[in-house]
Amino acid sequence: MVLSSISPLFILWAIRGNSLIPDLWFVTFFAMMVILPNVFLWLRIRTAKKQADKRNLTVGKAEDHRDHVLVYLFAMLLPFYSEDLGSWRGLSATVAALGFIVFLFWHLNLHYMNLIFAVLGYHVFTVYPPADGNPLSGKERYALITRCVNLAPGGQLVVYRLSDTVYMEAET
């Protein structure tokens, strides 16, 4: 999911090119970095639907993360696009920085931030379960990918499990 979330960067790099690596290899590599993670994500969604890997979830509190798309675009895509890929040192530094970004996306649970979801009209919410007096409940948050514009507290959702912390609302 992390690599599929940064596929727009790979598209920009493939278009931009590189003077060190022949275009055939460079463009092919970045095309595969766009296609394979997104195919894997699509297969994961398809598998969850096919196996009916559904959960019933109740919304306690929901935070909208439309602003994360802007942060994502300006904090990651634009600086990396302007990186110099024309020297081995610049290319190595960019690959290392990209490794750090992938780690941070994964570690901070931002791997659900995917431009394709935004283009297709999905919204991403961080959802907290309702507090029910149990000191352990309401603590585990999860990311919800849905077409809903807002989520009301107490709302019931039927979702597909994409990972332990990422769910996609089942279409009714």
C-alpha cells in the first residue's frame, strides 16, 4: 500500500528521465513501480470482497483527512520531483530519502494515502471506536476508505478488511 501511495512520484520521475540510466530501463522500472503496487492493492481489495472479509464497525469519533492529500502532494511529491537524478550521488541520496519516506508512511500508518482513491471519489477517515466504559475500548483507531463525506458518531458500517488497520466501506 505504501508503494501504491507514492506511484504519482514514480510517474513524474519516469517522465523526467535520467541521464545515467537508459530511458528504456528507467521508464520500465518506474512503470513497474506504478503498476505492480497498484495491481497488488487492487488484488487485495478484490480478495477481501471475494472472501467476504467483512467486519461490522461502530463509529465513535471520525477525523477527516482530506488535508493529508495536500500535505502529501506538497511535502513529498514536489520536493522529490525537483531532486537531481543526473548524478549517481544525487540518485543515491534520492533513493535513500525515498526509503525514509516509505518507512515513515508505514510507521505512521499513512500507507492508506493514495491519490487514486481521491480521484475515484473516496475519502479517508481515522475512526475511533466508541468509548463504552471499558478502559481498553475506544483506543484502537483505524483508517476507513469510504465514499461518505462525513461519518456520524454511533454510525454502523460494514467494511472490508484490507489490513489490520485499514478498512474499505462495503458498497451497498
